[in-house]
Amino acid sequence: MEEPPVREEEEEEGDEDEERDEAGPEGALGKSPFQLTAEDVYDISYLLGRELMALGSDPRVTQLQFKVVRVLEMLEALVNEGSLAVEELKMERDSLRKEVEGLRSQGPPASEEVNLGPNKMVVDLTDPSRPRFTLQELRDVLQERNRLKSQLLVVQEELACYKRFSFRSGKQT
């Protein structure tokens, strides 16, 4: 498919964008889906919008444009949700580190015998191979990750279908 003609204004803006991100909007399409940011989704949106504009005002293109916008909105939501999950995990990790440091600074506990009830476990905080999360927490995180991954793959498949359709309809006009 031919690249649409670039206006002089876009060329000037392009110079500024190259300073910000050397790959430019096209670089977003080359990234791994798990590395995408909301700004990458906006770059992809810009590229698709530019190509759709080049196709003209055919009603089929207009209908396709609304569908593409919806897919991009879903992709943006998934990217933002994934970023939030990562940030929550990082915050939890930092919180646990601070808690461990606080416990270590208090020194060893008194050698009193502690009576633990059923389903309790004594964990040595200095043991590097100790569990850091409960199994249920790990299962929940993995299930959430797998759910987000499957949603992303569905969106990518839909986007690929729209790209193929856009490419085919571009040859017909």
C-alpha cells in the first residue's frame, strides 16, 4: 500500500517526534505486545488513521474506521490495565522489602516458644529460597496475566483482520 503524501507541517512535526522517539510512530508496531504503552497505542492509531484517510470517503472505509477505533480503545484499556497490574506488583514488592528490612533491623526474635495453630508455618526471613507470596496470590496473578494475554491476542487477531481488509480494499479502490 502506498504511503499517503506527507504535508510540510507533518514533516516539521516529524522532526520533533524523532527527537522524542527515534523509532517514531512506526516503532510502536515493531514492539512486543507486552511492552506497549498507551502512547504506543496512540501512535498506532495515528498510523491507521492516516492510512484510512488515504483510502477516501467510501462508506465501507467509514464503517471500518469505527471498528478500528473500538479495537484501539480496547487495546488501550488492556495496555493500561496491564501497566496498572505491573505497578501494583512493584508496589507490593517494595512494601514487602521495607517490611523485611524493618523486621531485620529489630534483631532476632526472643527465643520464646510460639504456639502456632493449624495451617501456620514458620518462615526464616533470612532464607533466600523462602516463599514470598502465598500460592493463592501467585495463582491469582497468573490467572489475571493469562486472561490479559488472551484478550490481547484476540485484539491482535482482530487488528490483523482489519489490516488485511484495509489492504485488500485499498487495492480495489
